[in-house]
Amino acid sequence: MRSFEDVQWWRSVPDKAAAAPVILATPDGEDAVATLLYERRPAGERELYMRLFDRAVELRPGLELRGYVSKSLWDKTEDP
């Protein structure tokens, strides 16, 4: 993932982070991500996020990651 452009890494969710098309978070950070995306954003700037993984995924043993992708990006990747 280090080869991707415009990637930001945080140990906690900043108060005013921009919404990204793909978000990876640990389970203990999920509530903070949801607050950022759905409570701190003004109406009209909120976007639905879909689960990226359908099962548990670990970055390394003992470090689970949860993935979310914006609905607009999700819709672009669906087969026609």
C-alpha cells in the first residue's frame, strides 16, 4: 500500500479529515470513522460507505482491518 499516491495514515481519526474513497480502520476505530463520516459532515456532504471485505482481514497476525469504500466508487466498479 505504500506505493499508492495520496495515502494518509493516522493512529486516530482527526477531527476534520477529508472523506476518502477507501478507508481502512481497525475495529476499535470504527466508531470514530462513522462519527467523522456521518455526524461531522454537513447534510449534502455525507456519502454512503460500503463494506470492502466480506470476512475478517488481518494486516498481520492479531491486527484486524476493516475496509470501507464510498458508494460512488463502489458503483463505478460494478460490472455493466
